[in-house]
Amino acid sequence: MTSIKPRDGILNITPYKAGDAKIEGFDTVIKLASNESPLGPSPAAVEAAKNAIDAGLHLYPDPTCTALRQAIGETYDLNPEQIICSNGSEELLHLLAKAYATDGDEVIYCQYGFIAYPITIHAVGATPIMVQEDNYTANVDAILTAVTAKTKIVNLANPNNPTGTYLVKTEVQRLRDGLRDDILLVLDAAYAEYVDQADYDAGLDMVNNGLNNTIVTRTFSKIYGLAGMRVGWAYGPASILDILHRIRGTFNVSAPSQAAAIAAVRDQSHVEKAKAHNLKWLPRLSEALSTLGLTVTPSQGNFILAHFPLGAEQAQAADAFLRSKGIIVRPVGNYDLSGALRITVGKDEENEKFLTALKAFMT
């Protein structure tokens, strides 16, 4: 008997492993592993989700997220007709790979780029092409050198997870200018709201300027604090959105999720509070970790990548010690960064307890 076999590439996928949320023996933990917002969602978003549930879960949601697209468009000054919503921005990465790559094609991503990229590439049978970075930062020249006749997509996280590094606007434009017109550039800007640098741009203007080969993906999981609701969106040319609408799930964003996201995007005061909290703690944590002898990769996200002076063994021991204190951070050996840990910015008291524990370990 011949067993049913999956398509080529799927068995090459290493399943994604989410950050731990529990530690045996602890009723509560300090979770600094998954880049979740320490402030949580806007109270208005919570209320909106509750109201949507009360309105009736037996009813299908709006399949095109009309009100949500309108709210996003108003907030970011974008054309709602060029916005598509999704079940988290990762769904869009899968859809884009499915739409524009297949067997024999190549898709480029960066050395320390989001681990979902090779998963989406293998899933459609395409070949992942990993490009080396320069000091944990995407290298435009290296990306352009890696392009071949088989290249169909370039994925760029900007800022990047787990490093927190970013490319300035002029470098992103140089990348786009250096790619063939028939190569899709996917700008993954999940952490865009956290960036506080004048030379950064998420890439929305590229789409507004008429580029038909560039799309920007965004999320409500990070600064908006709606990770559990699974809402993402993208801004792109009508030609690409038309393709994505043909292959996405019909009702891919639930009614409570749409309602929560609408309220969240309209409460920009809450977003500013979340950004201010992050801007307060990023330099504090970076300085404290550096003082303890760790090397910190400068970050524009809501997390820090900290490298231990003695490498992987010390990083693993630090992770175990922190867990013994009820603190969860993120090992990143799956990114070939076994000598580092990624630490999400938490609440004030969580950050203080983390630093106290790490200091005890390092001394």
C-alpha cells in the first residue's frame, strides 16, 4: 500500500515553537518571551470585543472587514481599497508565498529574519535563499547579489525580529530599485509603531507612489496588544490584493477581532502610552545589560537581543536560572543565536525583577 504523501518541501519545515507561557511549580510567571504588549489592549478594544460577542456569535463576520479597513485608512491616511485584513499578519506571508511562488522558484529572506519565512517558502514547494547579514542587520548588496532568474519574492522584516535592527528608508528604496520589476518585495513592518528614528519608513509611501510590486504587512498583535485576537493587515496595490482575496479564507477575521481592532486603531492615545513605555525601558534595559557584561544589539522593537560573553552554555544557564525565579525569556538557538536571549520589554515591576534576577546570575 502506498501512503499519502505531502507536497515537496513540507517535510523540510521545522514547526514553529511559540514562547513558553508556564513554568511547572509557579502559579504565575513573568513572561518576557513573546513580544506581547505589557500594557495590553486599549480598554475600548476589550469592550468592543465583548459587545461583538453579545451581539451574536452565530452570525458570520463581514468577509471584507469594511469598517476595519476604513478605520485603518483614516488612522494611517491610506486608501481603504488598498487594505486587506487577515488572521494575523503571518497569514498574509503564507498567502503571498502561495500566490507568487511555487516549485522551482526562489524566495529570499535574511539570515536572522522572522522564522516564519522559511516555513511559508517550504510550504509552497519553493526554495528558501537565506542571505547573510552585516552586524545583525539586513545587507542590501548581499540581497541583490543573491537574486537569480528564479527569484520571485524578497521578504524583509523592518524592524527585524529577533534582532530589533532596521534598514533606513533610503536603503529600502535602494533595494526596491535594484530588484527586477517582476520580483515582489514584502515589507514586514510588524514593529513599525515602536520605531523612533527619523530615517525609518515602513514603506507605505512606496505603495502610494504607484509601485505594483511592493506590499507592506502590519499587525495588531504588538503595540495594539491584540495578539490573542489574531488580526493583521496589509497595504498594497490593487492587483496584488485582488489575487490575495481570491485565495484567502472567506471569513478569515472573526467579528470580535474586527470590533476590537477597530476600537484599538481609533485609540491612538493608548498606542502613544505603549510607545512611551517602550522608549523608557529600551535604553534602561540596554544599559543595565551592558553593565552586566552582555552585548546588546540596538533595537527598534519592543524587545532586546542580549549576547552572553561566554556563549551558548552561559545563555542556557541564564535561561534556566531565570525560569527558576519564574521569569520566561526567549532562547533563540533556532535562529542560530544560541549565545543570546531575547527579552521582551515588560511592565515596570517585571523589568525590575528580571534585572535583579539576571544580576544575581551574572555575579
